[in-house]
Amino acid sequence: MVWDLRVVHDMVESAIWKGSSILMRTGPWNGISFSGIPQLRPNQVYDFKFERNEEEVYILYHQKDDTVIYRPILNQTNNRLELLSWDKTSQSWLLQFYLPSDHCDSYGICGSFGICKASTTPDCQCLKGFTPKSPEKWYSADFSQGCVRNNSLNCSSYGFIKFTGLKLPDITDTWENESMNLNECRSKCSKNCSCTAYTSYDIRNGGSGCIIWFSDLIDIREIAFGGQDLYIRMSASELVGLEDVGGNQNKKMLVIIIPSVIATSGILAVSYYYFKRRKKLKDQSRAKLLDWSKRFKIVCGIARGLLYLHQDSRLRIIHRDLKPSNVLLDNEMNPKISDFGMARTFGGDQTEGNTRRVVGTYGYMAPEYASDGLFSVKSDVFSFGILMLETTTGKRSRGFYHTDHSGNLIGYAWRLWNEGNVLELVESFLMESCSLLEVKRCIHISLLCVQQHAEDRPSMASVVLMLGSKNELPQPKRPGFFIESRPLETQSPTSNRGSSSKNEISLSALQGR
């Protein structure tokens, strides 16, 4: 076995080989990470640095904690790259990370124009607009022949479908340019009938450069967080009612908005926007539409979006009003953060600010912001922690009530955590479909995000890493509590710091109980 860093058409990617066969490839470097393993970026364990010049290309890892011993190995038995850490208590090596991380990391597992989704069964599916080349073999779990187009391409009548959250396909038969923008890349692809797909070369600062594919697309997988966009050429007949067709963006689109992830009573409010027409549905059975796999996907998507705002966008953006109603879901349950009316942008190395006018939604505000007007990336992390706790447990934070607990959702979660009964927090209908280990881990991460002091909370980069790995997590400290005097219906109150509204809300001293 060999693990190497290779340059293909001036693009850099890493691969694990066994003899002359590729076991897995990471996807090309996109300016932030390898497209197929976005979790390999600076985190609490190590710094990660990618260097490239005219003479060499290399990756530099620097371990942050010298008291812990780590070592990478190529395990010839399991055919994978492993990162081990030495445990002094058990006097043994513990597995921290490995590649391939799952079945979908295996090279070309779903064939041409197939996509591997680890969250589904079977995990191989044909991309939209494609169908199995050999249905008999495909439905007997032999995916090697891949998929073919429903309709042949016509060079005079075509468009592009945008796929999101992907590991980019094999780059052997590609062309790249580092100076183009995405519109120029699309134009270049459109002028060549052999072009099958295109995307940005570098995803930093909104994206730049161009990669174009000229053959069948192979080795595509869905990435829970940190994946890339890919624009695939389609026959015009496949594009009816979809966006990105012939430059016309005014097509019918279905957007789903979740005003609250789930009410204590189990009622899910879902609003469907079709053009500008709105219809509200309230039905107890709607709660079960969001099973555990969908909820985990939503949580990971929101984390990825916040990471982009805090770290990868040209200007650092603090949202200041992250809550369920400001998360949009498309018809495939991909989340998008919305409503930036209260957001603040920072340039350079600035990471925090303060205001005399506190705006936002009580129940999702960080303690330092609500009491002193101090806001930073860590105040967004606090809001994300509340949102994640709601999504994971099926309970609302605002207006939370429990017969055995007089506090709020965070307080109840903290009490159950200390008692070792944290799964009691989860709604029964979710227990039927969830992974108990994943649920516990998500609640654990939520409690890390809502710690009283901002400096104790993890960054969104660390949160994304925690969600995508099985590494041991630090123990949470006492959270910052909001104790509401009665259930609230008002959304997004705006007030001056220190003022209050009679019979609406009372704030306790911001100390954990």
C-alpha cells in the first residue's frame, strides 16, 4: 500500500494505492481542503498547512498538544490509512481517524454517473437525469456498470443542473484554469460539446478558477458537510422546472421553511413557498417526516454554512439571529442560512464587537450578547448549540416546559447530562430511527457550544470536525442559562439593552444553576 500526493493537470489530490489500483482518492485541493475529506483542516489536534510552489507540493501537519503521541500507519490488513494515539491509562494505541472512512470512500464504487450516499440503503444511486445501465445488475447490488443518461445530449439544446455537497469526480480527463470566474467556466464548457461538467477550481472567497470534465463522471460521493458544487450538463428535456437552464433563473422553485424545528407537543410547522404564495400546515404527524438521518444532515449543513461565514468568506460574518425560522430547506432537505438583516461583517483579524442595541431572538442569544451587547463568532456558536439541541431532541427551547424541571431546555439537558440520562431528553419517535451514539454525541457537542463563557466554546471549524469524526470530546462546562418566566410567542424581539417588556420576558442572572 502507498499513500501519495499527486499532481493531475496542475491539480493536487491525495490517493491510497494497492499495487496499480486506487483504493481511494481524496478529490482535488480546493483552496481550503481536499474536496472529498473536508474534515482534514486545522483543528484542536493539529495545524494543517498546504504548500505549493514551482518546485514542490507538500502538506505540513503540526501537532498542537505535545503531551499526546500520535502516529499514522498504513494498515495492510484493513487496507486503510489510520491515525492512532497512545493512551497512557490502557497502555495501548487508540484509533482516532482512518481512510477510507466508509464504503463510499472506495474508488468508483457506484460506477459512471453514480453517486454514493452513506446515509441511504442501497448507498449507490444514479444522479438525477440518469438511470442504471444494467437494471438487473444494479438492483442485485452490482453497481459496477454505473448509470447512463435518460436522454442523449444534443449540443444545441442543453443546460446544467447544479449538484451540491459532493466529492468531485475523478480528474484524469479534465482541463483547468486558475484565473477564470464561474461564468467564464460555464461559457468555456458550453462551447465544447464534449464537456460533461464544470465547477470552481478554488472555493475561497466565493469561488474562482475553472475545472472542466470531458468524459463520464466517476467516483462521486455525497459529503455530509464541506462538499462542493458541480454543474453537470443535461439534455434540455431533463431541465423542465429546474434552475440554471439557458441563463433563465425565473423557474419554479420549491423552498421549505422551518419556523421551529419541533414544538414540545410534537407539532411541526412547515411553510411551502411556491412563487409568492404561502400556505401553513400544522400536523402532529409532520414531526416524523424529519427522521434522524435528515436531522443529522440538517445539523451538519448548518454547521458547514456557519463555518463558511466565520472563516471562508471574504469578510467574516456574524449572523446574530440564528434560529430555526432562519434556516431554509430545499426539497432535498439541504439547509441554507437566511435572513442577514441583523448580521455584522468584520474585516482583517477582527473577531468580536459590541453594540448598545441588542437585537435577535431570546432563547437563542448568547449570555454575553444579551447582557452586555458583546457579539463574536462564539455568540453564533451559542445559537447553533441551541438549534442543534432542538433538532437532535425534538424539543423547542423557547417555552420549554417539563413537570420535573422548572428551568429551560438547556438547564434540563445539563441536569440529565450530569445524571447520565441524557437520552431521556429525546422524543420517543426519534428513538425509533436514530443512532444512540450519534444522538449522544450531538447533545454533547450542543452542550460544548452553549457553555457560559465564550472562550470555552469551540469554533465552528472544531464543531464541523467533531460532527464528522469519532474523536473523544472534552467535557462541557456549566452552560449559560436563560430562564423564561412564561412561554413566548413573539419572534425576534428588538430592544435596547437593559430595557424590558412587561409580561413578555424576564432574564435571570446569567449564572448556571
